[in-house]
Amino acid sequence: EIGGVLRSPDRTVQRRIGEAREIVEFYPAALSAWEHGFITRGHVTVIVDVGRVVPVDRRAEFEREAIDRSLNDTPNR
């Protein structure tokens, strides 16, 4: 139903829901920084993509460092 409203294929909607869930569950500080306008969606995408290879027990440390760097750089840097 959501795909019909958004005029997007079901797979696209499923992927976007999965991405949103991953951000909410595993990157709450990045989500907060994005919601407050400190970083962009592009920054969050990079943090999540790179963070997937970071061990879970080090992810919070990685997230803090990534946000700090994102405050002064573009997502591509």
C-alpha cells in the first residue's frame, strides 16, 4: 500500500524501511544529529555504510567520531 501511495516499487519501499530501521536502532546519535540539522542525510548514509564493518562493541565510539568529522566535512570526504 505504501508503494502505491509513494509510486515506488515494493522492493524500494522495503529497502527504505530497512535503512530507516537500521539508523534508528544502531545509530541513534547520528539520527539525532541529522534531526537537529547538524549533519545531512548523506552523512548518515556514509556513517551507516562504513559502520556495518565496525564491531558492535566499538560502534558507539565510531559513531561519535564520525559525527564529529561530519560536522566539518562533506559526506564525500
